[in-house]
Amino acid sequence: MSGSVVTAVTNSFSFSEILPPGHRFWGILEAVEPVGEGLIRARVSGKESLVDESLLEILRPLVGQQVEICHAKGCWAAGRVPA
């Protein structure tokens, strides 16, 4: 294709996906950080997912602990899982 220019579109979310409705994940919360656009990146037991920023204040003090993060029926929830 002579004269064509191909460009790749990238964004800051390329390595994480938004946790889909009806899904949850759990394990040891390793890190949580805001990424913009109303989302935060949560890394739980080596898996990263983007979740709603409303969970940031809930999750920040739980780094290093067992947590569960849920997205169901348009609502987000997170908390510590008792041992």
C-alpha cells in the first residue's frame, strides 16, 4: 500500500479491562491507583482490573489484605474478606 500511513491507537487502559457487570474478583489487594475518567486500577493477586473510582477510599486502607470487588446490577462494591 504505497503512500499509506498506519497508526496505532493506544490508551492508558491497554493492560486492564473494566470489570464487567455481573463479575467479581477476590484475593490479596496489592495496589490501587486512580487512572482518570472515573476509574481506578486495582491489582488483586496479580490480576489487574479497572473499577469505579467510588471504591478508592474503601480499597486504599485494605492494601495487603484479602478483598472482594463486585460489579452487579449497575452497582460497585468492595470490602475485606474475613479470614
